[in-house]
Amino acid sequence: MPKSTPTQNNGVVKSAAANSLPPHQRDQVFPEQHLVLPQAEFSFRRIGEQQPAVVLLHGIGSGAGSWWACAQQLAEHAQVIAWNAPGYAGSTPLKQARPMATDYARHLHTLVQALNLSPFVLVGHSLGALIAAAYSSLFASNLKGLLLFSPAVGYGAADKLARSQEVRQGRLNNLKNLGIQGMAEALPKRLVHGTVPEHHDEVVYNATRITPKGYRQAVELLCQDDINRYQVLSQTRVYCGEYDIVTTPEQSAAYAQHQNLPFQLVKNAGHACYVEQPQQVAEFISERLK
């Protein structure tokens, strides 16, 4: 039988004061759990008890805790699971040194089966959207809906080889020269559009929980894979922060058009759209729960 850390305070906190709590106190509301299976150890956060379930996938510079405010909005109507990707927080890294999105997707499927979540709504942000697309291509029958926010399209296409090498070298150099802490402190200026201090703190706090091995694997995924390799659900929705400078609205809209999918902006938000506009993003997700 899998071993799981007991849930603490799995209720819904709606007070305005809770939304201004520092990240380490928010952990008490959106608690981290650990599931030890023969394949690996999984770290994730969970809140809410209603069905269907919603599974949230973070990007390359983030973690499960970054979904806190959005998850709280959703928890009245769904069981919300936010995973820490392999090599992030307490999750075991993948075995592959250079994994593809399908490797992450199969790893996610192991967790989904262990938690008995099917059918569920899958939500991916940035690199998490690439993983979510791969999951949809492999396990579409398990999904009730698929939402991709600011999808990272990847650099694995043949015409992006030179750019792939540049991105890989640049990110690995940053890891070597700045370390996890230094990279985390530099992230808000790229990921956050507004000036709300709590949003900046949220980005930094979650990025500091990345491990070097997990980050290197995620860099390889970003640089060698391509989201357009994966067939997604026909009812998939694509979104992007209005002021996203990482995966721009133009890039996200082009991907949506290529896949013949609806596209919509998250107003007044940068790349970390669900951190800056958790209620708006939660409303988009809630539409797929009906």
C-alpha cells in the first residue's frame, strides 16, 4: 500500500486576510503531502473534497505552492491537486537525464492512478502545459477537460535547433553562476506584470524549492521537445497573460490557431497569470467543471 502523509487543514479558507498570508503560512492551508510508491516519491498539494478533481501543473521556475490562491478559489467545487514535478520540492527526479514530455506524463499518470482521480480536469501552465498536452495525447480518456495557460511550445522542432542550444546553455549557465536562490530572485521581473509585493514573494518562494537535478531535466524537456507533436482534446482551451513577455500572447494565439483551439487573454497579468489573477483563472477552470 502507498504511504501518504496525513492531510492537515484540508478545508476552504475564504477570509480576505488569508490571501495576504506569507507563503510559508499558506502552506498550512494548502498542505504539501508525500506519496511513496515503488516507482518514486511524489510531492503534491491538495485542498477540497468535491468531484470532479482538478490537477494543476506548474512551469519550469515554479512549484505546486504557487497555485495556492487559485486552488483556494476552486476548492469549494472540486478536489484540487497541484503536483510538484519530478525533481521539484520533495518529488523524486525522473530516471532519464534528457526526458521528453511523455516521460513526465507517464509519471503524472502514476500519481493520478494512485489517487484515483479519473476523470479529471487537467490544467498546465508554461512547461506544465507542454506536459499536459503530452498527457492528453496518451491518456485522453481520463480527462474531463484540458486548459493550457501560457503554453511553452518548446524548442524541439527542426527549425529551432540553434535556439535550443542557446536556451540550454543560457539556463544551465544561470544555474551554475546564480544558483537556485539567485535565479529565483531574478524571476519576478520576467514573470510578474504588476507591482504587488505578495506576487513577487510568491514567485521567489516557490522557485527556491527547485532542485538542480530537477531543473536540469526540465531544461532538457524544454529544449528538445515540441508541443505540436501532441494531439490534445478537441475541447482544449488556451489562455495567456495579457502582458506575458515569456510565452507571449502572439505565440500562444498562434499555437491555438494551429491546433484550431479557442484562445483568450488573462487580463492584467504577465506570465505568472494564475498568481496575479487567481480569481480570473479559477473562473476559466470552473467553466470546465460543469
